[in-house]
Amino acid sequence: MSKESKLYKAKVEVKSAGPSRIRRDPPAQSRVCRDPAPEPSRLSKVDWNSREWEMRLSIAGILFFALAITALVIDIGEILSR
């Protein structure tokens, strides 16, 4: 059995688009301040307990430990070669 062709099927009519239903806040009014508050430093903005920083600090710890082991092995090899 073969399927019937869908070439002559009725087309779907698209309704015209109406106005958008998205409501936006009015633009912010610019304020003129003579004494602006100082911006916090970049270090105070960092969330040190975030998952991203935990990964970075753990990788840095692993690299530091590997460097210490390498230095220890090289020093012991230097002492034993004398």
C-alpha cells in the first residue's frame, strides 16, 4: 500500500499578529549626584564559595602540590648524586 499525497491538502491560514503583550518599565531617570558612592573593589565582588572558584582553587592546590613534589624529588636526586 502506498500513502496518499498531501500536495492538495488545504493550507493553514495564519492570523495577523496583534500588538505585543510585553510590558516594559519606563526608562530610568538619570540622577545627578555630587558625591557618588565609591564602587566596591573587584575582590569584594567575587563569590569565593561559588562552584567556579572552588574548582579554580582546587586545581591551583593540585598544581602547587605537584610542584612541591617535583622540587623535592630533584633535591633528593641532587643530594644522592654527590
